[in-house]
Amino acid sequence: MHAQFPAGKQRLSREDWLDFGLTVLRDEGPQGLKAEPLCKRLGVSRGSFYWHFDSAGAFMLAVVERWEARATEQVILAVEQCAGGAAEKLRFLLRKVGELDVRLYEAIHNLEARLPELAGVLRRVHERRLGFLADLLVAQGLVPDEAALRARMTYAWAMGELLTRDPQQQAYTEAQIAAVERLLLRP
């Protein structure tokens, strides 16, 4: 199945390319991110692609940075804007993370083998997520060392659950969230 781009768009912006790239990466994997086939599917010249990106590698890196903004920074912003204290924010965070599309995460890790520069982006993503989670745990009353340890354990559970859960399950269950809260998030 090939990702489709909305018809009728005259000129593609950098954001249009990145959004389409994310969809293609999720649906088809790294092999779908080649400039010429993407241009054909979008009905545009290669000049449209190269107007925004110096190379296929630059495009792939920008696609992953777009994912970083959506799957990390936008989630963090939503949590920060969530009403309530640290406990409510932690619960909200688990709900948001449980809704993430694991197919995209897997595709990005597969892409890393082709583009070593992605290791830095992925490291930055993991560190940002862990730091944010640890800060919430400190706000809930844990000392920083304990918060960092529990943040790492919670993150490991969250990522492992995303990667191993039943494909039909679209989010963490309330029972899972309650167990993580009880075992890892409470002081």
C-alpha cells in the first residue's frame, strides 16, 4: 500500500514533503524515501524535492527531526499544558505515549542503519524524554537520583510495551497505567 498525498496542491512546501515523508516511512519503511519515486507519486519534478533538500540523506534526517518534533516536543508541550499536578501530568503522558504509532518508531530505527547521523537525533530524543519524565518525578517528590532511575525504568517499559503489544491495541490500558503508577511513579 502506498501513501497518498492530497490532490490539488500546486506547490509543495518543506512541511508538505516532511509530512508525506513521515507517512511513507511509516507505511513503507526506509526504502520508500527515495527522491525520484516520491516525486513521481506526487506528480512533481525532482527540482521540487531538491529545492527543499540538498540530498536524500538530508531529507531523511529532516523527516526524522519532524518525527522528533511531533512524537517528543509536541507530546511534552501537551503534558505541560495539562491541568493538574505531577501525578495528573504523568498519567496524561502515559496515555499520550501509549497512542504513538510504533510502526514509525520501528521504521526510524531501521533507517538509522542507512543513515548513521540519525544516531544523534535518536540519542537526543531519548535523553529529552528521560529528562522530562525525571523532572515530573522530582516534581512529584522523588529525589533526583531516584527520579532518574525510575524514569529510565518507566521509559524502558513504555518502549518495550509499544514494540511488543498486540497490533490491535491502540493505547496502553488503564490497568497498565495504574500498575506503572503504583510500581514506578509514586514516591
